Amino acid sequence: MKPEYSISSLTVVTPDKIYDKASLKVVNGKISGFEASDEVDIKLDDTYVMFPALINIHDHLFGTYYPKIGNGPYICWLPWDYDLKSSPVYSERNKNEPFDIYLLGSYKNLISGVTTVQDHIPHKINDPFIDKLPIRVIKDYTLSHEVSAYDLKWGDGVDIEYERAIRKKIPYITHIEEGFDVESLRGIEILEEHNALSEYTILIHGIGFSDEDIETVAKYRANFVWCPGSNMFMFNRTAKIKDILDKGINVSIGTDSPATGELNILEEVKFAKKVYRNMYGEDLSDRVIVDMITKNPSKALKIDKILGSLEEGKLADILIIKRKSDDPYSSLVSAELQDISLIIMEGKPLYGDLKFSEYFDIFNSDDGKNDDKNYEKISINGCDKFIVGSPKTLMKKIRKNVGYKKEIPFLPI
Ligand SMILES: [Zn+2]
């Protein structure tokens, strides 16, 4: 890939600041500043908007499949888990190799603008796959499945996992109060008893949070992850998000797996906006939503020194979309798959409109030595794109394994 280039004359959203007709220079996979390069300058115009590439803070790549599974509303996640594991969709998913399901989850995220995913699953499951995927999957985390007596016992238990997180300065991540039974509703109390609440704690769901729980989460400066699509599908209820935001808690939005969540992060943010309007009769601002898929998750995951915003010295993880309205934040929140124009990870283009393939010499390399050959052309909702790897081969393999022409709407190829 080119060691130095710039992308110019477009709107750049850092996301704290908006620069019009701006340039961003990339050198050796990092952002080197807001100026044009003397080497290669890709000139665009103000019909394009640049953001930091998105971070999906909560997914289960191992659970990537379609359609959704469940027959709620449930009292907690446990009866859903029984429905999941006895479902014909689950059996069909299991006809595929785990690595292929991981690839499918990576492509789901990539084509919606995401280069970084937190895969909530024990290390022993995702360790063999992470380095072979086209996107970045967070390696540094500790976890629990959740903290009730009947949880799935992922990891080494709250005390050991949390201590490990603090020692390594990495996040301790757990589902919490994903239900309304007596045990679920004690989630925050249980974590407080274990001294496992701090800025290193990431709490997912919290649909059972009481006002007191929210106070406690704020007091310890723990991070919160909102998955409205999954919550509404399983429980017909979601967390008291306005109260959580009013307390100044660091909130990010995650998709959860497509077994219960929205199709991808773009659909999830649209759904979040809709749910908020239904709950409170007012709009959650697009500016706030953009923070929840860029800055806020980078802070929660302790990667904000290298990712989450466009700043000199950070990794060049870049998303460029087509502008849909005057407000660039609204353009992102209302973006559809076909509006994703270019995605770059550490300076390397992974996906985008076919016209960008020329700037990066994709498909033109003939020395056979670099990785420029590892791309293919696909059509997403009628738009021609280049993409890293071969999702066409993946879909062919999945269709062969399941024995019919499986259609997957989060990878519509
Ligand atoms: Zn989850």
C-alpha cells in the first residue's frame, strides 16, 4: 500500500470538530496531519464527509447469522438461550465452520463502516481467528458472561477477571441486568460487592437498572453500552437511556449479534433514534449518537490514544460517506450501506466505491508480491465496490454447506 497519501477537499469530522474543504494526510498507516501530501493527493469534494472509522463495542461474531431467533418478551436472557439453542436456524448456522461465521461477522461490520469490533466471547474461542480477519477485533479485554448465579461461566470469574483488567489497564466487560428476575436485578449490587466497578468496567444492556443502579454506575465512572435493537426484540424494553446520559455516564452503542440485534451499526443507530423518540417524545441528537460509535467506545475500551477520532499520531482508520444533508452528523446517522464510500484501516483501504480502487492501485498490481491482489469486486445494493478478501467465496461456501441459496441481508451480495 502507498506509504504516504492525502485525501482532500472534503468535509472532515473529527468528531469534535468539523473542517470544511479539508485534507487529511496519512503516512505509514497513521494520521500525520491535516494537509495535502506532495506524493499522492486524492481530491474529492464536499459531497463527501470523512469520519473516524466506526467502533462496534458489542457484538458476538460467533453468533453472526440470519434470521433473528427468539419469541419474547422474555423475563431474562436464559429462556432466550434455550430458544436459541433449540432453533433450526442455530442448527443451520452450525453447519458452517466457526472461522467462516467469524468472517461473515467481520464483513457485516466492515461494509457498515466499522474497522474495530469488541467480540464478547471467551478468548479461547476467538483467539485462533482474530489475526486472520479483515478487520480489527479487540484482543485486550477480560470478561464475564454476566454475574448471576446461572450465567454461562465465561472467563475465570468476576474477581480474577476484574483484577486482571486493572493490572493490565484493559477493560473488564460483562452483560448486566439483562432481565427482570430477582437475580438479574441484583447485577450492580453483585459487582459492587466484588469491588468490580470502575472506569475499567464496561456494562452491557442494563435494562433492569434502577435509579439507584444508575447513580452507582455514575459514581464509579463505569462505561455503559446500549443495544436498543436487541433489547426491544428480546424484552420489548430497553435501558433508561436518558437518565443514564443525564448522569454523565460514558455511553456507546453496540449491535449485539444479529441473532437479536439490528442488521449492522448503521441500522442500530437509526433504531436507537427511533426508540429514544418513542420513549421520550424528543430526538437524541445525531452529534451525541456519532460520539457513541467513535469516541465513547474508544474511551471505554482504553484504545483512545490510538483510535476513535481523527487526530495527528492516531491510526489512520477512516470512513468516508456520501453527504445526505447539510449536517454531517445527520449524514452518518441516516447513512445506508450504499452511502459508505471508502473504509481505510491503518492506512490500507479495505472497502469502497470502485473509483477509489484506481487511486490505491487495487487490481492493478502485477508483481504478485504485495497484497493488492487480495481484493474483489462486489455490488452492494446496486453500487459497485471493491472489498478486501473474497466475500463471494465465503457466501458460496455457506450456500454449499446449508444446501440452498442462503440470502443474508447484512451481506447483500
Ligand atoms: Zn451480548
